[in-house]
Amino acid sequence: MPTWSPTSTRPRERGIADEDILHVYRNPIRVFTDQGDWELTTHIGLAADGVTLLEGGFATSDDGKVVIVHAMTTRPKYLK
């Protein structure tokens, strides 16, 4: 089960509920690896409502835990 990054508050500031980002993590429609300057994996998927398309950024910490570092409504670049 992924945990929230202690240094990242943006997903919650954007109004993305915990249950929605966890749903995206567990049920991705598409997965993009190696996003950004470090090993970030972006999942594209539906929120728990089955309608809202979201993107979530996940990284693996040094101790092997999956950490949520990003969440928002899906940007057009991931819809191509």
C-alpha cells in the first residue's frame, strides 16, 4: 500500500481524495515510467467514482516502500 510523501502536500491541496489516488494506483489504465529527473512512475486511471480521470505519481523509497508524490486531474500530454 503506498504512503503519502511527508514532503508533498500538493495532491491534497488539489483536492484529490486519498481513496481516489489509491484507486488510480491499484487500477491504472496506463503507466508511464521514468518520468522526471528521478524514478517516478505515473499512473493514469479513474477515480473511485469511475468517471474522473486522474494521474498519480509514485516513487519507491530507499527502503522499498511506494510513496505518493503527485496527484491531479490528468493533463493532456497523457491522453495521447
